Amino acid sequence: MPEVANKPSASLLVVEDDPAMLIALRDILETSGYSVHTATNGQAALEVLGRHLPNLILSDISMPIMDGIELFDAIRRIPDAATIPFIFLTARGTREDIFAAKSLGADDYITKPITSQELLAAVRARLQRTDELLLAQLKAAYKASLRVLANAIESRDHYTRFHVERVNAYAQAVAREMGWADDRLETLEFGAILHDIGKISIPESILRKTGPLSKAEWEEMREHPRVGARMVEGIPYLAPAVSTIRAHHERWDGSGYPEGLREKAIPEPARLLAIVDAFDAMTSDRPYHAAVGADHAQAEITLQSGRLFDPVFVDAFNRCYARGDIFKVLQTYQALDSKPA
């Protein structure tokens, strides 16, 4: 017997006019842990949908009153139900039937007779694909929201717009040059987006000061990596980025803050972020200095290799720079920055 999932079972709507087939399909799916609603034709299925929205619909094509094709078309016109995955299950397996069903946008087409293993495999595959799409959409929305928050905080510091986007784009280019896997790239992205989120605790009088900071002001500024790390450490999805946020101002020779970490004691994403954040700081107008040219900033990064920055990452940065990857990012956002906000 298939193992029932520990999480709440997915809800399925099975539409089939053959009573024996309907019972068989329901029993197979319920035994596997799914919650199953049934209907004997398309019209009855629409009535079920009026009361309950399932996670997936499995429908025969040839049925009285309203057939499967008509049902599919009707469902796709209902806003709340339009995205529900839809699988056709039918004995009509001609090429024309398959083409008609798929041309409408059906998610799958299963031809009878079918074994219980084939049925469950098709249902699980479609539900998994739907979960993956929803997760991707959720991640995209989550990242967009974090960018809005991060940019709102950065704007208090009078940086040129798009600081967060530039730093992330630089970092992603260097990380890909280093051959980082997708999961590490995503962790780096969150670290890049949120690296200065702790500045929300810094008074604007300090952030916008054009002259040197006093000792007390500098001590307050040096705390923003710790503050930022504390802000997100309780969010499981962001947990992998916490060390990057805390350590992005650490330096290879131990002269950084807040902990004074040295060399490989600094997390790799933070070592990388330190380089691209410094490059962006030098090539952007800040309250305390005017922007310098990209070549000048790249030369300064190279000069500080083995001092402030990890030499391995500096080499990767320089390869990206020589190839034009870094300058392309800079030009792209300079063009966007020239447009009205």
C-alpha cells in the first residue's frame, strides 16, 4: 500500500460517468491518502467546484449533459479555478482526441485502461509540478518584497539608486565564474539583497554625514551588520544568509568589523560580497565622496588583494571585469539611474 503523506492530503475532483470506474478511481486515490470528491458529469462537477476548489481535476471526456472538453472550457473561464491542474482520463485515445485536449491546454492525457501505478504516478507528477511552480512564484514575490524593503532602507543613505541590484548582479557574476551551484547562488542573492538591512537602526544624521564620523558615530555604524543578522535570523528561509549579512564588512587581514574575522574564518559569500560592495561604493556617489571610474575602482580592488580581500575572489572578479561582465552591469544601471525615479 502506498504511504500516506504526513502533510494534509491533496484534494482531487474525479469526474466519471461510469459508476464502477468512478468507485475504482476513488478507492485507489483515497487509499493513497488523497481527499477525493466525485461527479458523474461536467455539470455536476461545476456544482462541486462551487462548494470546494480541489488541487487537481481528473475527468473523463465522453459524458452526458456536459462532456470533459466542455467542462475544461468552463473551468478555465472561472477565475478561482482557472489554474487548477486538469488531467483527461478517457478510453477515447485517438490522435485527434489527444490533440484536441492538449490544444485546449490540458495538463495531461491518460488513456484507459490504466493501472493504479500509472494513475498515481500521473497525479503525483502533476501535483509536484504545480507545487514547484507555486514555490517559484512565491520565491519571486518574496525576493521582490525584500528588494523593495532593502532599497527603501538604502535610500536613507543617499546612495545612487539600484545599489542592491548592482551588488547582487556583480556578486552573481563572480560566483558563477567560481562555479557555485544554484543553491549557493540563491543564498548569495539573499545576502546581497539584505546585506545592509541593519542600517534601519542607524540615524539619518549619521548616514548622511559628509564629514568624518565621530568615535561614537563610527561605533554605532559598525553595529549594523549584527543588527541586520539579528533581524533575519529567526526567518528559516533566510537563515543561510545570516552569516553573510553579519560578516560582509569583515576583511581578509582582520581589519574589518564587527568581529575582526580573518581570512577563511570569514564565510565565502561574505568575502565575495565585500569585494563587489566596495566596487559599487567606489563607483557610486556617496555623501562623503564622488564616484570614481570603474577602472580606478578595479585597480584599487586589485591593490587590496591579500590585504582587505580574498585573493582568490579578487582573481575571479578581475576575470569577470576583463571579460566585460562587471562593466556591463554598471552601464545597465547607470542608464536606468539616468531616468526619472
